[in-house]
Amino acid sequence: MKRLLVLAVIWFAIVAAAQAAPWPPNCIQPITVGQTISGTLATSDCSFYYGTDTVNVYYADVYSFSGTAGQQIAIAMNSTAVDAWLDLYSVNDVTADALAYDNNGGGGTNARIPPGSGYFTLPATGTYYIWANTYYAKQTGAYTLTLTASGGGGGPTLPPVTLPSAAITVVEFYHPTFDHYFITAYQDEAVNLSAGKLPPWVPTGKTFKVWNGPDTNITNVWRFFSASFAPKSGHFYTNNPTEAQNLKNGNVWKLEASDAFYMMTSPAGTCPSKTIPLYRLYNNGQGGSPNHRYTIDPAVRSAMIAAKWVPEGNGPDGVFACVPLTTSLPPPTGSPFQQDVMYYANTVLGFASGNIANTDQISMILSAGIGALIDTKVTCPVATSVPPLDNLETFPPSLTITFDFGAGCTVTDEGSHATVAGKGVITITNLVTTETSIKGNIAVTLTNMKVNGVLVANGGLSVALNITMGEVGGQPTYSGPVTVTVNNLQLPDGIGFDGTMTINLNSSGTTTISTNVTSRPHNVAIKLNNVTVASQPDGSVLINTTAASTVGDYAVTITNLKVDADVCQTGAIGGSMSFTKGGQTGTVKFDSTCNYTYTGP
């Protein structure tokens, strides 16, 4: 699987081009139900463009409001100066798909959601975003925007939260030897750990806010400590009175504080205005000692689930609690150019950790499907093949395997458990095998395939093989082309791809990869030409670009990028990447501690 993971790292450019891109705070202003706002689209406004066409920009004013599941709303944008266009989103993400949109549903050049008359029903409780923009690029002019609700009022809304006078910061730390996380709201404790007074604990750079006292629905958090798993001792936090009492009644966990900090309960898995979800994840006893991680970052939550940590919380999103909206993810630093470059670098780290395209999870799904055919006692998933594999003396040239996990069932993989849902079909055609070669075609279709409730893949890919097998020094070798065609493949976080990738295997252990892929929904062309992946004696690989490669309007150069997931699960341990655009170049250099530095504009 390491080789598959390394090949996935090459796709960093694809995912970087399709990652979530939120509007910055200065682009967003609030609107309330029943309010009419007079606005003007101007060249100084925030803007967006399609694909790589940076010339034809669309100016937009973005408005946010709080809505609840089932609430019926209508939005109208009227203008005599521009051809109005409206979009409604449930997330602050330029790359996401709109819940609804309209051009002329308000009559003439006016826009309305829904078109004509009636109301649009909000699917969930949360913050919604209205984009007031235009049908044609570069249009400017005055308009009015009105937000109404069924009955003329605001509809059902969550009660506003009055924040206590002070919010305090929780800081996260990591123990690389134990693979444990720890958080603290005690300033002196955080200062000492940050200063390296208790090695090898190091800060992760992740923080979030909590309250320093009780308020409406805001309750105390108990902090426990246990040395029962020494040397991997650990802490545990809970705001659940029953959970806390059970721990106090046992002899494993010792109560350290009954008011370590304060959080808002979330029995339904939703958070009201002025708050944001906090997630709790359990390592499922991996490494022989329990550990929990607490995060506000959905990407971190997905990464931990991909690493087989178990989400613990309420509602469909597994919300553990709600914390102040004053919480924010670490903002980008440096110039806009540097932010772009670091964004690509962080994508490489995400791929290397299996956060974005987790090949291990996909392997687990396919292995479970094929394993169910071999072991007739297995009932999860339900697997069939045409022709049946029973009593076959040779592998057939054509074979279709179907495996269905239904709405969800438990799969065991190397001692760990996961809930898998969805359906998969593997179709093998024109297969010809000899002692020294294998040729044929393999098509894989995955339908809403999820692991622990998180999407792994939805869509299909096909593979054409023409591989020669040999042996050098007693070790098997493989050479020849593998062509992968991606068909509307959807991965986590709304990322999607179409296109082809050619992988040329070489008996020397060097793989050459070229891509002609378009990311969705950005429609960004990714053309990586003759990128080499060379196996090293220490088990790592070195990745280099040997020909001109581009991602959108960036030229990309990879130089001796060293990757070894066994040494550094979060990314590269050497080498550099450079990104050039408009005569400027930013370079990211990696070191053996998984960190990197940036030089450039």
C-alpha cells in the first residue's frame, strides 16, 4: 500500500486546485429575514471566475443569515443596471455546489429563489450564504436584495447566545512517540509545554476557544487523568454528567478538575448562532492506550477518521459540543502568493497522511468485497460474481464482482473495525495472464462508499494494464504502462476529477507518471508530465518533475521530494517544491522532521 500512497502524493496538484476556498470575512455582511438591502456591485468588490479564465471576473456581494431546518425563505434581487444572478449556499466555500440559483426568475433581468413565486425550504439548521452577482462578467451597478420567510416572519430560529464576558483558549499538543494528543485551557500548563519542558510533547498549532464560566446551556467540563496504561498515561475531558459519574465510580480514571472549562451542550448535534461545532474522536485503543482528540477543524476530523479513529458526538455530523464563534482556524499568513504556495504544500501533507484520497480505506473496501466471495460465512458485504468463482480451475478472462454493504455494516481490517456503507462493482475484461505478463482491463465503480459515515469515493475509474513481470536478485519486478481513466470520481470535501493518468512502471523501481486531469468543480487543468517516483534502499521514494508541469496557471517543479509514510505520516521528509506564476517563484523546502520553510514573494 505504500507504493499506492506514494503515487497518490503526486496528485497533490489536483486536490489543491479543488480544495475548499472560503470567502474572506471582509466579503461577507449579515442580512436578516424581512430585511431589504440596497447594494452596488463595483470593481472594488470581491470577485470570482470560472476555470482559469481570470480575465472575465464576476463581482459579488455575499450575505449570510441563520436558518433552521424546514424554514421556508425567498430571496429577490432586483436591478435595472445589471442582469441579476442569485446563488444560495449552505457553506462558505467558493468551490461548493449551490443549493439553489436563479437568473431571471424575478421577471425581466431580476433574479429570485425560488423562481416565480413560493418559498425554498432550508434543509438544515446553520448559516447560509447568498451571492448577489451577475449573469454577465464584469457587470457593475445598483441593486436591491430582499430576504423573506413564509408568513412574513423569520420562521423558527435558534435562540441567540449571549456569550460570557470572557472566552479562553484551549491549546493542543502532540506526543509523537505515543501518537497521543492533549489539550489544556490552563495558561501556565500550555506555556510550559510550548517551551519544551516536558519533551517530546510539542504544540500542533491548533487552538479553539471555550468559556470560562456557565451560562444558558453552557456547562462545566470534567478533566480526568489515568496512569493505568503507563507509560502511556492520558487525560480525558467530558461535559456529560453521566459519563463523568461513571468514570468517578471506577478505579481507572482520577478526577483532576470539575470545571476545567465550559462548553455548550449539543444533544441534537447542532450549534446555534455565535457558536461552532467541536468534534471528539477516539483512537479505539490503538497502540494499547486510549486517547481522544478534540478539534473544530472538519479536515482534521476527516483525517482522524481515515486513521481509524472513532467519532464521538451527536447528530449526523457527530458534534460533541459547541464552542464560541470567536474560534477561528489559523488564518493564512504572508502575501497572497505565499498563501497559494503554502496551500499546495499543505495539500501534499494531506495526501501523504491519507486525509484526502485514502488508499488504505479503498483497499479495505475492495478487500472486504473480494473476501466475501471467498468466505461464504461472511454476510457483510453481500457479494456475488459472474461467473461464480466456485470450482473454477483458472481465472476467467471476464469477471464481474458486485459487493453491497447496504446502509452500513461492520468490517474488520487488521484488528480494527469500521462501519462501511455503499455499493461497489469490479468488472474485469480481456484478461490474459502468463507467467511473465498480465494484460487486460479493470473497471471499478463505487456508489456512495462511506467509512464511519464519511464519504470515501463515489464514481468510477477504469484501468488498462499491459505489465511484464520478472525477477532481479530474487525480487519481483514489474514494467509496462498502466492507464487510469477517471470518470466523475468524487472524493471527500466535494472534490471531483475527470481525465486520464498514465503510469509507466520500470523494472529498475522507478515509476513515471503523467496526468491530463481536470478538477471539479473548479475545472482546473492539471498537466503533470513525466513525474518520476524512484524507490530508495531505505524504503522511501524520491519524487521529481522532469518536464514542464502545470496546475492551472502555476508552473510546478518538484525536486527530490522524499516521502516515507513509515517515518513521517504527515508528509515529506526532504526535498522541495516550487510554484511559479507571473515571473514570481515560491519554494517550499521540507526537512527530516516533517516541517517545511518558505522562501519567495
